[in-house]
Amino acid sequence: MGYRLSKIYTRTGDKGTTGLGDGRRVDKDCARIEAIGTVDELNSLIAVLIAQGTPQPINEALTGIQHRLFDLGGELSIPSMQVIEAEAVVQLEALLDQLNAELPPLREFVLPGGNLPAAHCHHARTVCRRAERRLTHLARQEGEEVSANALKYLNRLSDLLFVIGRVLARENGGSEVYWRKGG
């Protein structure tokens, strides 16, 4: 395979547009680019989480998720293309069920935090929710079809990140921080 990028700057975006995978040029602040950018931001936050030294099984799962998010970005860059398959959603659900089975039932809301990895995980969860909103907005505003699997994937991923946050808060004898009305 040849080099994907031989030159990093092209100057083609200097006037506020960018190219899609199908060759069209669009404004850098259009709904599709906002969705792609938010998915990219989520992927970067997951990298920060992994860099915190997550346990190996979680590290492997998160690395796989990074690959799927890159696939999702590619899917969004070529309108009408679908890359995220239903199986990807099933895999997230299986991991969610496995990790959640090891946690005590929730009796109160959990505040983001507990320790640095858990806080990063909750941050990634909130960006994942924003990515889901951006995809929904793209589908509504531009009337463009967004893969149902992509929306389901982000919805399950935000749930998974919540559960991983709970798991990470308990690492090394730590605990979750529960919400108390009035603080």
C-alpha cells in the first residue's frame, strides 16, 4: 500500500470548506463535518483514557472501539455508505452485560469522577452523547440518511462508557461518588 498522505497541508481548506470521501466539498461547519469532528474528538478522548493505564481487557475493548469509531468517521465522510454493522452493536451489548454484572446495583446517580481514569471515561461518555446528537441532527437537518446501526452504536457506546467509568472508579480500592441532593 502506498502512502496515504504525502503532504500534510494542501491549502484546499483555506476558504472554510473541506472534502468528503465522495469528492464533494462542504463547509467546515456543516452538520456532517460537525458529526465527523465529534466522533474524532470521542476517539481522541478514548486514547487519553487508554493512556491512563486501563486494565488489559478494558484496554483491548477500547482499542477495538477506536477502530470502529474510525470506521464510523469514514462512513460519515461518504454519504449513503454504511460500515457499522449490527454485530458491532451486539458486541457492545455483550461487553456491557459482562461488566455490569460485576457491579453493585445503582441506588443513586453517580457523579463523574472517582479517580482520573473514571473521570476521563465519563468525559468520553458525554462526548459520545454529543456525537449521537450530532448524527441525529445530521439526519434531521440535511434530510440525509444516517445509518441506524451508527446511531445504535453510539447509544450503546455511551452506556458502555458509563459502566466502564463505574468499573474504573473501583480500581485500586477506589469508589464511586454518588449524588446527594443539595450536595
